[in-house]
Amino acid sequence: MADLENALLVGVNLNHDESFERSMKELGALAEACNMQVAGSVCQSMDSVNKAYYIGPGKVEEVASAIEMLHVDIVIFDNSLSPSQLRNLQDALHIAVMDRSALILEIFASRARTREARLQVEVARLQYMLPRLVGLHEALSRQGGGSGSMSNKGAGEKKLELDRRRLEKRLGELRKELEQVIEERKTQRKRRAKSGIPRVALVGYTNAGKSTLMNALLEAYAPEDADLDEKRVMEKDMLFATLDTTVRKIMPENHHPMLLSDTVGFIDKLPHNLVEAFQSTLEEAKEADVLLQVVDCSDPNFPDQIQVTGETLKQLGAEKIPMILVYNKADLCWEENLLPRIQEPADGEYRIYLSAKKGIGLEELLGLIEKKLAGGYVDMELMIPYTDGRALAYLNEHSVIKKQSYEPEGTYLKVQCKKQDAAFYAKYAL
């Protein structure tokens, strides 16, 4: 196994920003998620960044000394560097330099598994690289060592001396290929929309426990014939453990069947071109009937993470979708016998405190989802003739059956179903 690269973190605290320490701590976690080990950090407080080096010339010398003393392989800046700043720093430090955006892109490149995710990441990386070709040349040409040097196998591993024209050509090819995949995803979404099954999307900050919650709901409420080993999504205590959006069906007893989608996690300073590239994947959140914003309430910075998630959802145009705040890992904050806890603030936005890992609060969460969905559903009694087996099968799959009996003239149903289904089957209403 290759030795881990030593990374030196560099941050600038502009105008005494209170979130600076949190951001630097998160940068260290991102570096570790990219298989690096943090050797040290250099910080500077400034009113405005230096146009040439981002940090002051004196700090550049301090960073150079730290590189030599700590045997550093790569320097990572907490904020985005301009193409000229990146080039000047590489020339001054004689070592690979990357910024937070490049680091996040690197992690995404190493984690992408599906064809769509790989295409999306490569598009985002090329968009990032184009204006920075000169400054990135040294970082991009390092082939050995660890995985933090933008040399991952998979998405974007191209000849490093490609000129701008060839990069732009490649970018055009990728966009065409991605358009085809996006059309396929749109077709899948339309098919799911026609099914009439409510769509619920898990959103939230990276590592809040979205995948854990999805797996817990699957294990409790998956259809009887479902292969759980195949349906489970990967869960790991790591930033951006999963990138690929997955959609799973659950059929909880006495509740509406639902399509659950697990989306990529958000993070502060998420590169704009990455959000843009993952637009089709994140459409799952935009098309949902209800959003479950999963929050790690054991993290002292969770209010900031809620704000970041809200800003990203607004950027996607999904800010008006009904939402439930799911405060996960609540067993780390309260005694288990006090959970789950449900709050309904004046704004009508439900909050539930639960533990996905321990399966506490799942039934109560389903109840809150039903309340959010209630506006689109009605109760009705039906007598389905035995000659219309298709109607009976549809209602069994797409509605909540409260009572069912077999009468001489047909099957009696007392159901809660979507308003459009009620209108369609009104001819059988009692």
C-alpha cells in the first residue's frame, strides 16, 4: 500500500470570520477522505486577500519553511485560488498546490462509481482545470505516491499536457454523452411520476447519516420480495462516502408506499461547477413531494450545516418543497427513553429527533411524512367489480388500504389515495 501523502493546510481568516476554525477542521477531514494525512497548518488573519499569492509574501516564506520542516508533499488552501495565484504559489513553493474546490473534485473523482457520476465529475474537473492549466501542470503531472495529487484512476485521468483546444473538445464530447444519460434519467423520473407513488428525497450535509437512514427504512419496510443485500446503500463515517443517487421503494404497513431517494451530500463552499454538473442527479430532490433534511444534531456546527443545505436547495430551485428536519444521531445527545422527540414550530416545519442507526423514531417519521402528504390525498370507499382486476391491483400498490372485503358484487375497499386516483376511480365510489 502506498504511503499517505503529507498535506499542509493553509487558511486565511478574513474579517475575523467565526466559522474559520470549523472550515479549517473540515478541510482536514476532506484531506483525510482523500487518503492524505495532515502534517500541519498555517493560518493568517487578513482584511483582504493578497492578489498575487492569496496569503501575504511573509506567509509564503513561512509556508515554505513548514514544507521543508514537516516533509510536506502537497499544500491545500481552504479557499478557491485564482489561476494566477495558483501559478505564483507553485513557482514560489516548488510543490503541488491545490485549493478546497480541487480537493472536493478529487474526492468526487475517486468515489464516482456509475457512468453518470463519472461523467459529471469529469465535466466538473475539466471546467475547473481549463483556466488553471499552467498552474496545475505540476500538480497534475505527479504520477506516483498517494491519491491526493489529482492522479486518481477513473474520471478525468487524461494526458496532462493536453492543450486548451483538446480539453475543450473533450469537454464537448462529455457534455453530449452526459445529455444522453440525463435524458435516460428524465425518462426514469417520468415513469416514477406516472406510478403515482409519493417521492421522498433525503438531503443534507455530507456525513449526516442519510444513507444510514435509508438503510434503516429499507430494513424495516422494504417489500417482502426485495433483496436487501442488493438494495442497501453504502454507509460509512466519512465525508462524501456515497455520490450516486439511489432510489428505493418501501411499503410500510398502514402507510403509503414511497420512493426514497438518497442524494449526494452538501458541503460548505461546494464548487459551483460541481453543483452544475450534478444538476441531473440532484433533480431527484427538486422533483420530490417531501424532503427529509437529515441533520447530525451531535455536531455542534449543525446550524451552519442547515444553512448551507438551505442555500444549496435554493440554488437548485427546491426551497419550496415541503420539508421535515430529521435530527439524526439524537441518541448521542439524549437518553434513548426520551426519543423520538417531535416538534412542530409555528412555521409548520416538523422536526423529529431520532437515531437511524438504532432504528429509533422510524414509525414516527413515517407519520410526519404522511401529514406532509395529506393535502394530496382523500379517503374513499369503493366497490371494484371482479372484472376490473387491474384497478384492484393498482389501488393495492398505490394507496393505503384501510379495509378490504369480498362481496357478491365485487371487492369492497376503504382506501386513502391520491386525489387524481380518486377522480379516475370515481365510477366505483360508494
